[in-house]
Amino acid sequence: MAQAPDNSLITEIMALKKASLEEIKAKYAEVFSQDTPASNNKIFLWRKIAYRLQENQYGGLPEATQGRIAELIDRYDPVNNKSLRPVTEPETGKRNASARDRRLPIPGAIMKKEYKGRLYEVKVLEKGFEYEGQVYKTLSSIAKAITGAHWNGFLFFNP
């Protein structure tokens, strides 16, 4: 059963929201036992501090819940899914040639680009891209088909 919120904790968190960046950094150093935070973003630091204060007051997530979250991320989250990230070989530090480019959306995603008043749609495939029923190896080749000029595919589509 969840505990009732502590008004003094809420008051402390809300007061910190109105504090200066220097005051927030000082509180961060106190809460996390670090000299300097990794960011100068006031809202980000405030959120991290608020979460840690609540975690200290009420306890963190149970290990079973943390495990389930990690399992769901591994299985469903395209941003954090390790299987979609480029793999580097530890011995050489070189990227595995078969790995997907991290800048690309996941396979099945549709990229849209408006160019000269017309909307173009490109479907991301496991290996390549589909545009108007034809499969292309690169975004640059699709950009050239659309514009008639050579373009960097990432700059043209900005995925």
C-alpha cells in the first residue's frame, strides 16, 4: 500500500523548483554526494533531485519491478533496444558491418518529407528503403530520384 505524501517533502521539492541554478547544483551535490552534476539544465537537475528525495523517503522500485522494466525495454523499446544498435568488436573497436545505423528509425517506420509542395513517404526496411514500390539501398539514392540532384540522404530526410 502506498504511503501518503509527506507535505514537507513536497514543499522542499517545490521550493527547489524556484531556486537558482547554483542552489540546485549545491542540493544535487548534497543529495548525490558528488561535487558537480553532469548537467547545467535546471529542470533536469530538479527532476533528478526530486526523484532521489522521494526514493530516499519512500524507497525505490522493487527489484522485481526493475527486472520487469529491463525485460520490457529489451523486448519492445526501439530506442533502447540493443539489437538495433551498431555492434563494435572489442578487439578492433570497428563497427560490425551487418549492424543497423543508429540514426535510422526502426524497420517498418515511415519517413515523410515535403519537397516542392509534394509529400514523399519512404518506408524503412530491415536492409534498405522502399519508395513508390521500389527498394533502394540508401536514402541518398531516393533523394536523387526525387530531386534529380545528389543529396546526403540523412540531410534530405532528416530522420
